[in-house]
Amino acid sequence: MFSLLNVFRIVAFLEGVSYILLLGIASPLKWFFDEPKYVKLLGMPHGLLFIAYVVLAVIIGSKLKWTNKTLGAVLLASIIPFGTFFVDKKYLKHSS
């Protein structure tokens, strides 16, 4: 059975992958080759994963009694490419 922490780790991973695909593949295709369909295709799932990440981060932060600084770092990581992978390694892996 999945714990809330494991669900958060999965969401964090998927959010990170979707962000990298959006920034690294879909956006360049849109701007350099006038091909916006990939941004449309990846944009909504990424947005939903981002919202889920933020909500779950707040819930998990409360359960794990993170300081405001830690919660801020976890939330900031969601807007930095590869940031969610760093969060998983630094804050989540040892908590499971």
C-alpha cells in the first residue's frame, strides 16, 4: 500500500520529468519550429502535477514537521529544473 510520502515522491518525480520535457523539448519546438501542439499536450498534465506537488508538499511538511526554511526549499524546487529530484534525494528518501 502506498503511503502519502510515497505518493508525494511519485508526484515529485513525474512533476520533474514533465517540467524537463516542457522546457527541454516542447518549448523549443514551439519557438524554433512553430509547433505548439507539444506545449498544449504537456502543459495541462504538468500544471496538475505542479498543483499536486505544492499541496502534497504542504501536507507532508506538516506531518514531518519541516521548518519554514525546509518547506520553502521544497516548494522552490518545483520551479527549478531538476529541483524535485534534489528534494527526493535530500528530504524524502531518508524519511520513507
